[in-house]
Amino acid sequence: MALSTKVMIATTKCQKDVPAQIWVLCISFLAILMQHTKLHQAHLNIARALGDKAGMGRAYGNIGNAYSAMGRYEQAIKFHKQELTISKEVNDRSAEASTHGNLAVAYQALGMHEMALLHYHSHLNIAQELKDTAGEACALCNLGNCHSSEGEFSQAVPYYESFLRLCQDISDVEGEAKACHFLGYAHYCLGNYKDAIHYYEQDLELAKGLQDRLSMGRAYCNLGLSHLALGDFQAALECQRYFLAVAQMMKHLQGKFRALGNLGDVLMKMKDPNQAVKVYQKQLILAKQSGDRSLEAVAYGALGLCHRQMQCFDKALGYHTQELTLRQELSDVRGECKAHGHLGAVHISLGNYTNAMKCYEEQLERAKELRDCALETQALGNLGISRLNMGHFEDAIGYFEQQLALLEQLGNNNALIDKGRAYGNLGDCYDALGDFEEAIKCHEQYLAIALKGQSLRDQERAYRGLGNSHRCIGNLQQALVCFEKRLVVSHELETRAQKLLLMVN
């Protein structure tokens, strides 16, 4: 979501996968930037000799921008701070606003969120004071993006809404389309799928008016994902087919690959794995034809997941093994972490818990290497489930407690549901150990979170666990209440499933 442009320097072991021409271009680009830095330094020296404060300020700003383009943000900040001091000295409010924006981009790239916000707000305030509409629009958009980059979507929405209104006032259609896209994304991430559809539909209409095929394809893709989230499979399928048609018209490889993957995912939700396999096979062929091994790994992963759902576990193991091999060859640690998780899940389905443990231990190691808290919690949960299935209940409790401790650090809705499931798994462990009082506490925690998250499937499981624990210690009245509530929730789940089946048919 950051608006800064980075020159990414890949590690040596990845270079073999990048065409030589690309490396030549990157090195040439860096050489040009270094040459520009020398020229701006010469400009600074001349301005300083002439006592030209404004000229010195511009030179500092240009040197800062060059360092930002090279990804050397600490150096960029040093020069932009000097630019800001001079802008204030010569009372150039316009330059001051611009410098605040540049500082914000550099701080955001370094992960210094609060400092970035501080400078974006300063940019916005000065732009509003100067009635600089273009500067105000830029600052509003950047503030929204800064919050979104940290997952703060509720805070991002008001800035995007102001950005949208401003673009509409000045008839900036491209800016309006951008605002609708960002609002759609923010609402999608917040789970407000109807609002997301509203903005993505506006984004699509504006893209059509601009004859911007790339944005049209993106809007169709996002609309399809939003319809899928609401369970409207036919609308989702139609949108992804339009996305594929646009990508094919543009001969856009990444777009075609993504559209095929999305179509396969919709078909899986529609309980049509045979058709999904055909689509994923097309995806794999496209990846092989392109020579992009990263895309090939994604396709193998999708085929593995599909075959696991079809209970073709040997095929699933084969595909996920190919996925893992490619990820390792590409030195893709994040992809490798994911592939270990996929293989572990197949071994769980086969009852090979020892093999599953090995996969999940590898998954945990990769997650720690990435310092990715969310992936660590997944791996710990998987290890706990493996130990639970093996009957090693004390070990399982240890993993689930570690998972809960990490989930406390994550504040999103998915983390809340995962926290509830961890409590449910803990409850199952205490039930197995005969500690029903402790089990009841865990199942009650799970139920409270399931009700808060409005997850019927989790409510059903929590009522079942709580009812069984009460029954085991002779609290038959409480057990009966839990089982009756579970029956109500199960009926509602069945009704929803029937409605979805009618929609599919």
C-alpha cells in the first residue's frame, strides 16, 4: 500500500531465476540514480556558495528523493529534514508541505508508522491552508494508505471518503476510480462485503469510462471475491469469467493466472471439485508455458488442496511435494512455510500424525525465520492438533497455550476466531484428561468468542464441547440446554447450506 518507489536488491541465490536483461536494467537504473545524486550534490554546493537558501532547499529535497528511490531511507530522511528546515526559514509553505509528504513516505517505508502519520497530517494541514486541492487529495489518499498498510481499515475509510469527495468536486475521474478501489478494499478487509461491492461496482464503471482495461480486470476480480464472500457463487463465477476475458484480451499473464485460480476457488466453494481440477490444470499449463516457477508452485498448491478435498490423498501429497520442492529451489521461505502446512494437513487426513508433526515443526521454523506472528500461531495450532490426535494431551496443551499467547498480539477478526478455536481445542484436551471443570472454562471462552464473531459453525462446536463437559460431571440440565442450542444452530447451518445449494443449481 506504500506509495514510495523502491529499488529491490535481491539476494545472490535468487539471481539465477531473474533474466540477465533485468539485472542489467536494475544496475543501469542504480547507476543513473547515483549519477543524479552527484549532480544534485553539485547543485547544493553551488547554491551554498551563492547563499541561495531556496536553491539549497531544492537540492536537499532532490538528494533525499534520489536516496528514497534507491531504498536508502535513513539517508533520505537526513536530507529531507534539512530541506524542511530551509523551507521554514524562507517561509515556502508549498515546499514545506511537499517535504512533509516526502518524509512521511520515507518513515512509512522504514515501518515508523506514527512518524509517517505525523508528517502526512502536516502535509494535509498545509495543503488545506494553501487551498492546494491536488496536494490535499494526495495527502488524504496517503493517510488512508498508511492506515491500511497497518491493517487499520476503520481509520483509513474516512480519509478515502474525503479523497473521493474531493476528486468528485474537481472532476478527477482517475482519482475517483482510485478512491473507489481503496474504499472497496478497506470494506472488504473489514468484512463489509456489500459496501465493498458498492465501491467496486463504481470502480468498474469508471474504469469502463476511462477505457482502462487493467483497472476493469482488477475491478471484476475484486467484485467476484466480494460476491464469493457473501456466498453468491453465480455472481462470483460471472465476474471471474469477465476478469479472465479481459486478461486474455490484454495478453496479461498474471491476470490470466489469477483469474483461473479464482475460478477454481469458486468451483470448489460450489462443491464441484472435478471442474475445479480442470481449471487448476489450465493454470499449471499456463505457468509452465510462461517459465515462471513461482506461479507453477501456486498451481501445484491449488491442485493439492483440491485433491485433498476430494480425498485423493496420494495425489494431494504428490502435488504438495512438488509445491514444496519448487518453493525450496526458489528460496521462497514464505511459500515453503505454506507448503509444509499443506503437507501436514494431508498427513493428518491420512492419520500419519508423526509425519504431520515433522511438517508442522518445519512450518514453525520457517514462520519464526520470517518473524511472522500469524504464521507462527497457525503452526502452533497445527502442532497442538497433531499432539491431540496422538493422545499426547499435555504436549497439546503446551502448544495451544503458546498459540493463545501469540494470538493476543494480533488484533484482527481472524485472530479472534482462531483464539476461540484454540480455547475449544484446549477444552477437548482437558476433557480427555478428565479435568472437566477446566474444560468447561475453555469451552465457555470459545462460545463467547463464537457468539461475538457470529460464526455459526464455531457456535455449534462450542455448544457440543460445553454440553459434553457438563454431562461428564453430572450437570445434566446445563448439558441439555447446550445440546438444545446446538440443535438450533445446526438447523440454521443446514438451512443456509440448502439455500446456497439452490443458488448454485
